[in-house]
Amino acid sequence: MTLSDGLVLRTARPADLEQVGALLAERGEPEDAVDHRLVVEDPDAGWEACAVVVDGDRVVSTATLLDETLVLGGLEIPASQVELVATDRAYEGRGLVRALMGWAHDRAAARGHLVNIMIGIPYFYRRFGYTYAVPIAPTREVLGTPVAGDHVLREATADDIPVMARLQDAEQARADLRMPHSAPLWRWLVARDGSAQVLVERGGVPVATGRLTPPGEEDVRLAEVAAVDEAAAHALLALTAPTEVTERPGTVAGAALEPFLAPPKPDAESYYVRIPDPVALLGHLRPVFGARLAASERFAAAAGEAVVSFYRSHVRLPFEAGRVGPVVAGGTMQAPGAAGGAGVAPDLLASLLFGPHGIDGLTARQPDVYPGPNAELMRVLFPPVRADVLTFYLP
């Protein structure tokens, strides 16, 4: 694709490796160059996952799209994440990141992704259709050290990936919405320099795992804590000796470490979420909505339709006996209450589906969200969601 001033956006090539790595290291961290190499040289990602903007033979901007999977109520949702974004300082302000985000979104759509989720600098990615929707767990100062007991700490290797994945899956199973590490991402994590995967063993059996930021940094952080029991979690904290821990509410490890952490600081950090096609996503989520209705005493055997307006468009979700039929899309509906429906601003749909407030909480916070006359139905369909998201980079 030819951009302005003769610049060209194209898929990255092996010959670009050194230049892309240098650009990422200069605009970010030296470890970013290693991460990029791990991604593009992995057969499950490859060079097709990365794009560059070139000025002649010079790489002046780059971005990479990673395949992800969200799981809501047991249902997998194809998703993706944009990472490793950088632009040469001399080429800033020329719309290169916008062009690369367009490439990423086109690639995501072609791969069937229904959601884009990412970590990004404040505000910047809101310009590309993203909204803040899923809270990022706060990082808290460590105030005390528990007893390690009869446990041993060691760095994890590629051979440990299956057991680390099982430990993480057990902790994430308690969340309504989760995003586990993909198989290739696990490979990159054990090979990268920017963080370290560790395991705690008891009697030779792995019982806890976590992720540490490099020891050379001013504060060493322990994140993605997962443990089979309290003693294992205590040993993980004692043996890694971090200065701060990313909390993990609702998990075994999170509950075990709570007494040793300072109170969280007020923070509104959230993951960016983009929903490119609301109708397609809502249609994909029909099994989740059906399960929620079936679990409701009032609506398990009921029939009707749920109307949700985004004001310039709306959808109808017909349901009967705990099953939701195909989503019916419609046009402008400025007064959904008259049709028995709810009103939701379109940029708040991600918060409605994946956020911690549910429709009641959003109604209390946002003037352009309201449940309408069938509020109880809307509460069943759109409850608060507790999320546990694992990403390549620690937020």
C-alpha cells in the first residue's frame, strides 16, 4: 500500500529484522527487539504478523498483530492484540500508526477476530475505535514476607510450559472473562529477556508459578501469580522477594498474598477494547446469553425478545426457553424504552459485555446507558463480569 510522500506499507520481511529491532529498541526497550524476533521467527506467527512502513529501504514504522482468545462464560471468542508499535521520530505526525492500525484491523477481520484488546498509552488508541473496558489489576507494594517452608524456587523452561499453563488455567477458571496465554506466547515468554517465568516446587512437584520483571529495575514486580494452595503462594512471594505484586482477586494465590500487600492506590487503568462488528459479536455470544437466561428462575422458561439500542442502530435478541435465536439488526432507535428496550451508547458496548459494572453499574455512571422497562431481563443478560487477562507485556 502506497502512503503519502512515497512511503509504502507492507508485510515485514526477514531482511527487515535488524532495522525493525533497532527501531523498537530505540523507541521502547532493548528487549523489544528480542520479542519481535521471537514472534516473527515462530511458525505460529511468522512474518505475516508484522507490518512495516518503509521510505525506500528504510523502515520508519512498524506494528505486530498477535492472535488471542478471550473466553466468556466458557465460550471462546477469537481476538487479537496489537503490540510492538514504533515510529521513527523524524516520521511522527504523518499518520503512519493510523495506517498500521488499519492494516492490523483488516488482518484481524480476515482472521475472524471479533474483538481487539490491547495495552496502550493513555488516550492514543481511542482515536482508532478503542474504549477502556476491562480493568487492569493494580500493582501493590509488598509490606511483609511470609514463610517459604519446604519449597524450592527455580526458573522455568520450555519443558515447564504445560504445568505453568495448568496452574494458570486453574486460577483463571474462577473468572467470568479470561484471556490465557496462547501456545506460541508461552514459548516467547520463557525465551524473552524482558521478564522471567518462575516455578515453585514442593517435593519435586510444581505448586506455584509467576512472572518477574528483570532484577536490574528499581522495583521488582511479581505478576501472574498462580498457586495450588496458600502455602505455595506464600513460598512464591518469600522466595522471589519482589518489592511489589500485581494483585489477582478471586484466586487462590490472590487471597493468600492479600495480607502481605499495601492497600491498592486509586487507579483507573484499563485494557483497551475494540468491537469492530457488534452484531457479529452479539451473535457469537448467543450461547452465553442463553445460559444466563436458563440459569435465571424468572426467564428459564420464558419467551420474548431483548431490544438493545445503540441509538443510531439497534439489535433484537429473540429468546425462548433459555435459547437465544439469531440476532436481528435494525436502524436508528432513539427512544428504545418505548419498544421495551435498553439504551447503550455504542462506545460503551465493550464495557457492557466485558466490564465489571454490568448494565446497572453503567446506568449509575453513564447518562446514555439505561435498562429500560425490562430492567430485570437486562440485568440477567448483562451482569457484572470479573476478568482475568494475561498479555505478552505486563500492564
